[in-house]
Amino acid sequence: MTNKLTVLSGIRPTGYLHLGNYFGAVRSFVKMQHDYNCFFFIADIHSLTTHPTPENLQAGVKQVLAEYLACGIDPEKATIFIQSDVPEVSELYAFLNMNAYLGELERTTSFKDKARQQPDNVNAGLLTYPVLMAADILIHKANFVPVGKDQEQNLEMARKFAQRFNYMYKTELFPLPKPYTFDGKDMIKVPGLDGSGKMGKSEGNAINLYEDPKDIRKKVMRAVTDSGPTEPNQPKSEPVENLFTLLKIVSTPDTVAHFDALYNNCEIRYGDLKKQLAEDIIAYTSPIRERIIENLKDEAYLGRVAKLGAEKARESAARTLQEVKEVIGFKRLF
Ligand code: ADP
Ligand code: TRP
């Protein structure tokens, strides 16, 4: 365990995990846990930027924990923990804030987006979001961070803060964290069902892992298409391409080839494609959904996992924090 490289990633508990989260992130977590020293956490402090009620916060944390486990993250192999259970992170966040500059924080794309989306709540936590994320990563000296493309800039900032700290204190305490894509491939971007863009929690175009099969069928049957090909081998429109992208993710290559051929011969009936797609999504999500339901009922189990994870994460975090404090000069001479 000790000489393995370290992997760390987190998801905010702001809603149900969807196919995008699964194929873009969590599926890689599950594969990585065998080869790396892994930390996967629930970023509940980060979610406070949008002011959830205490009930929503608690329910969101429980849901993601149940979903992480249902997807196959093994608490014996990886360290699964809740961010707020590790106070060392907040301490490092305070230190790192002293070397993070207003100008660079204001220029971050995610800050500018959020400030536009919630103009009445442009809080300091939003501004320093990348600093807290850097603290999450650096406190465990993570080498790799598996995240989707949308998190690239935040990760670059984490590298910058690490480098700045190392330079300022003439140390090599923090390794520079790199993005990680499983198999060296580009991270998948799972499209939504609304014809454009990516599947997202707040986009209203998502299929959740927890979703009832009935609702999956309804959502897929309602997905945007076009009026159908009129010439053989016609390029696909974006909404149709998106359906094929989803099919490639959840169906067999034979099924994809079958519908591709029908499309290219102008014989495709989108209704048939959608029916197949819905059934193949359900085949994928059903076992996960059943495990989520089981896990949600077993609060004692969730509690044990969170406690074990908090202990392991705190041990690792405390070690780094001690080194950081010594380097900074919080060492008593009297
Ligand atoms: P959302 O965008 O739905 O709010 P998060 O921002 O919480 O999801 O993302 C959690 C993880 O899932 C991140 O690593 C992110 O890159 C990944 N992810 C989210 N949506 C997609 C998608 N449509 N395709 C691929 N990866 C995604
Ligand atoms: N910012 C990430 C997101 O919105 C969540 C996150 C917080 C994270 N801290 C992290 C991801 C550290 C990776 C590493 O999805």
C-alpha cells in the first residue's frame, strides 16, 4: 500500500449520480482501487456554496455514499470518506488561502460561471473553491486525480498552489497532482437526452443510476431525434449522434452495428432504437439500483464505512499537516 501511487477524487453531494458521473468518473474509481492507494470522498463542504438545508445536505451525503458502494467501490480497498469528517483539510485550506491571489481566483471559469448563475450569492467560498479543492488533493499528496474535463482548470490551480508552496518554503513536500484518465484514453463525455451538450445533474437531461426502469423508458422514449435520414450514409445530426453515443456505452457492438446499418440504409425507426437503448440502460443500472436501495436501508453499514474511511483519511491527512506546519514555521521555540 505504501509504495503505490495515490489517487484521489470527490463528488459533491448535490443530487443523484447519473450515467455521466458513472461512465465519466465512478467506473474509473472502481477499476483504480486495485492498483493505487485510493481516496474517494464526498465533498460536502464544497456543496455549502449553494446553501443546502441541513436535511438536504444529510440526505445528499447518504445518497452518494450508498451509490459509491453500489457502484463497486470497496471500503476495504479504497478509503471512502466524507470531507467534513477530516478537519485537517480545512486547516490546510486556511494556510493555502494565504498564497492564493484574488486576481487568479476571479479569473477561474467555474467562478465566473457560478457568479453568473447565482448573482445573489457570490460568496467567498465560491471564490476560494479551487483552494479547498487543492487542500483536498494535497493533504493526501495525491499523484493522480480522475475527473472530467470540466474540472481541468481547478486541477491546474491545485498544481499551481502546490508548486508555489514548494517554491516558497524550498521544499518538495507536495507532489504535483496530474489529471488521470483510465487506459490513457480521453475521459468519456456522456451526452444528455435533450439533443445537445453533456448529461448533468442541473441540466435536467440526466438518467440517474437510482432511476426506476419505468422512468428510464419514459425518458429515453422522449429523447430528441430528427425526422430521419433521407439519403444512404447521411451524416447524423447531433441528437441522433448522441443516442448512438449512449448506445455505444451501454450496448453490445453487434447492437450498435445493427442500428448503424439500418440508419445508413434509411430504414431506421428511432422508436426501435430507443426501446433497445432503454432496455440496455436498465440492464446496466438495475443491479446498481438494487444495491443502492439495500445500502440506503442499512444505515449501520453506511455508518461503519464512513467511520472507517474517516479514520484512514485522518491518519493520512494528519501526517501531511504536521509536515506542512513544520515547514511553515509553526514550531515552538519556547
Ligand atoms: P454534474 O456535472 O452532473 O453536476 P459533478 O460536477 O458533480 O456532476 O461531477 C462529478 C464527476 O462526474 C466529475 O468528475 C465530472 O467530470 C464527471 N461528469 C459529470 N457529468 C459528466 C458527463 N456527462 N460525462 C462524463 N463525465 C461527467
Ligand atoms: N470540484 C469537483 C466537482 O465539482 C468536486 C471536488 C472537490 C473534487 N474536491 C475535489 C474532485 C478534489 C477531485 C479532487 O465535481
